[in-house]
Amino acid sequence: LNDAYINAGELWIGTDKGVSGIVDGRWLTTSYDDWYIDGFFEFFPVTTMASTPGGDSLFVATQGAGVGRFYANEVDGITGASTYAEWGPCVLPSDNVYSICVIGDTQWYGTDKGLARHDGHEYGEGWTAYTTKEGLVDNFVQAIAMDAEGKLWVGTRGGISVLDGSVWTSYTTGEG
């Protein structure tokens, strides 16, 4: 078991064999198997998962192959920084994705080389990347969350960065 994700009546399980789901007490079929070569998830392990608030899309992050989007029990998009990307172009800083935060139609992806924001559902457009150049305290992003005031909290190996509108504020052990 690499990761599990629970969202309102859904249970998603990521393993080195792929992704399985239980929705409303029923196992989903794995019709997406033909999309991936044998051993895909062994070579590119599932690192984290998140779904849209309504549960119609599941985003599956991997170590080495970017992010896959599962919609209506089929893969309808995969994104990444490498040759594994099928629906590019995008500005995902790295194919090693360790955190996802989905807010409405916006997805945030934390990688080992920075943070990416994607607005909408078309993977060829709507991308913005953030690194230490834009205000992150560190480029290795491990956790992402949004608070009730709409501030984005980004946990990195070097501390925490908070995005409030277009302004970054960072906190490290130096600030307590």
C-alpha cells in the first residue's frame, strides 16, 4: 500500500500494482489497465492522491511519471515534465509529485523542484509554476493545504510558505 485517500463515500487505494477504488460500497473495475505498461506503478510508485470535492475526478501522483487523472473510471489525462506526458505541454516542475491539493477547479501539485498550479480541466493550458524565485522557502514541497481565508499553506523541507493572493510569506525555524 503506497497511499489511501478517503472522500465522502469513496476509498481510493494506491499500490505498486495500480489504483483501486470503492465507491458507495462497490469495487470499481480497472478498465484503465490498458493505458499503462506492465509494472508501471512498480517503476513509478503512487505517492499521493486527491479527488475533486464532488469525487468525479481522482488525481494520482507518482514518483517519476507525474500525475494521472482518473475520470469516470477511466484515465482521461496524464501530465508530467518528462516524455511520459501525453497531454502536454504543462509546467509541472518535476515528475516526482509528493502532494496534491484540489480546490474547486484548481489543482496544486507539490514536487521536489517546486509547486505547480493548474486551473481548469485542459492540461495544455492554465499552468503556473512557483519556486524559490517566486517566493517559496524551499523547492521540495511535501504538503499543501488551503485555510478558510483562502491562504495556501505549503510545507517544504526548508519550512512553510504561505501564499496570500500574490504575496508569499515564509516561516522557518528562525521564526520559531
